Amino acid sequence: MGKIDRIAKVGDVAEIMLDYVENKKTHQTSEVMRVPAAAYVDPEQYQREIDLIFKKVPLMLAFTAEMPEPGDYKAMDAVGMPVLIARDKKGAVRAFLNVCAHRGAPVAEAGRGNCSRFTCKYHAWTYGQDGKLLGVAEKSLFGDVDKQDRSLRELPCEERAGMIFVSLDPEATIDLDEYFQGYLNDFADLDLGSWAYMGSREIEGANWKIAFDGYLEGYHFGSLHPDTIFPRTPSNRMHYEAFGPNLRIGFPHHAIAEKLREHPRDKWGEQENNGFDFVRILFPNVSAFIAPEITQIAQLFPGPTPDKNRTVLNYLRREPIKDDADREAVEGAMNFFRNVTYEEDYLIGMEIQKGLASGAHEDLVFGKNERGNQYFHEWVNWYLANDPDVPKPEL
């Protein structure tokens, strides 16, 4: 589907959302769905989610804007796996396990930087940007080493539409076209690859699915966000589109009618953030809210135990920082988004975690209006079944 076709489709979605607001409706499916409370507290399921989802599917681990230049790198932890992403002198991006082939120490400290080679701080073995072993300290005393056999362990990696995807399974293959079903064209149309990276904030919360459930619906806007989100966006007016296991969620504004009718019908598809917003979900753990001033893209990772998650809130915008005053304004915006996310969503998530652990109820129920949550849990269950003959969920 070309860009013009996609804009036309967005215009159709905008018309649907206009109807939702004017007639007090929302996207609905045929029935409610029950999810066992154990799904949020059971250590065995938590480990299966890591093994069968997080270590198998392509994870969005970095942005082009974080490491745009040759020699740039990012070292990070992803569900306990030490990952090193590096851009070589020709501009190609590769990913490795950040583990020295000598004695297992990291070859790069966590964070971002730029270098021509990586040096293990334990015994100073050095590696190139392509992961190949370059040098063994005092090799004449150490003994023979087959450098070809001692490279960093490479991970499947692909850069697309301003994002860098990695599989944590060295034996896996990545097929982004199959996995995203054309959805990455959405980000390519935004030209995300040319944006500037502003920084990040890190927060912790309850089980990763409890936290992620909150990104998937707007049923709670009026009650949980009365002073922050609700003044702009009504509760319980959501529209869902699926691209494989991934979702685009439309949230109309209270003023959608006024905003859209300022433009001819064939321009409605160009009015994102001017009458409606999208939250873009990349299964299993990314939520992107694209806004004109600053964009927040959240990466959720299961924590060290089933009752915890670690979330990295990334901030990008189209233009780089202009001056000190601009930097101060950007820092304020990042802090505002971080505080709303943590104080209004993650704190209640931790209360939910306690409630589920108490055994008060055997299951949770997702309404016909919470189709995004249902769809997400259907895909979680599909991956946990680990059976290709089981039909994939459909929206």
C-alpha cells in the first residue's frame, strides 16, 4: 500500500472516530474475555514469556537517531541479555552479545558512545565494529588463539524506518515484512530515521503485561487522567487496526468534529494530532505516541521477577536542540511525560499487582470495548502455545 493509500485509510479511520465521539460509541468485539490472574504472577508463565516471546520475536532495541554516525554504539540489557549494537565505518548496523570470548566480561559499558574498536576491561582483548577479534593482550604469553573462532556472538539485526530491530536468539532469522505486515511504512512516512534523539527516562512498575495493558485502551482516561489526558481525549473512544500482532490505536479528541471539518474530507487522513491521535503498538513491548512537540516511545521489559517490569521512555522530535533554553524546555517536557506515565499509570499498576497476588479473584475480564487488550493477550497465548498449527489471532 502506497503513502497516498495509507493516508486515505487514515481518513476513513478518522471518520469512524468522529462517529464514535458524536454518537457515544467505540470499537467493540462480540464478547468479553477472561484472563487468569495467574498470568500476571506465575513464575513459570513469566519464564515462558521471556523464552518464547522476548527471545524469539524481533525487538525494537534502538533508534537510528541514537546512533546515526559510523562508530556509534549502544550497549544495553534486554531481559537479562547483554546486547551491543554497533554501526560500522560503512554505516551498517550489527548486534552482538556483549560478552568477551575470553572470559565472558562485557566489551562495552552500558550506554552510548563512539569508538573504532571495543576493548574488554578485564584483560584488554579488542574487537572491531564487526565483532571480530582484533587482538589478544600479550599473545606471545597467552598461547595460540584462532581469532576467527573467537568473534563476538552475533545476533540477527535489521535497521528499518528509523528503528533497529534485534532478535535475542543468535539462531533466529528476522523477517520484518512478515512480522509487521506493512506497518513499518507508517514510521517511514513519518521519516523517523531523520529525527533527533532527546534522551530517556527509566521507570519500574508491576508485571510487564499489567503495565502494557494500560497503553492499550482509553477506557480509563476520565477516571485515572482527569487533569492530564481527559481534557484532550474522551474516555472509551478507541479504534483498533491490526498489522500481524501489532496495533495502531486511534484516540479521537473531544474537538474532533471541529478540527476535521476545518478541512476537506480528502485531507482528514493528514490530521493526526489535530483532532485525533494514534498510539502505535509494536508487539510485544513498544508503545509510541507521536506528538508534534515531542514523541514518547516506551520500551517495556520483564523485570527480574514476575511482579516487576523495567520501562525505558525514549524521547525524540524532528529538530535537534537549538540552544540552552530549548534544552530546558525539552527536559521539562520529558519530565512531564515521565511523571504522568509513572504517577498516574505505573503506581496503580503496582496496586493491581498486589491485588492479583492476593488471590481475591481467579481471573480478570476485558470488555467488548477493550479489544486491543484482548488481541494482545490472544497473541501472548499464541506464542506460549508454541504450536505453528494453532491459528493466529485476527482482529
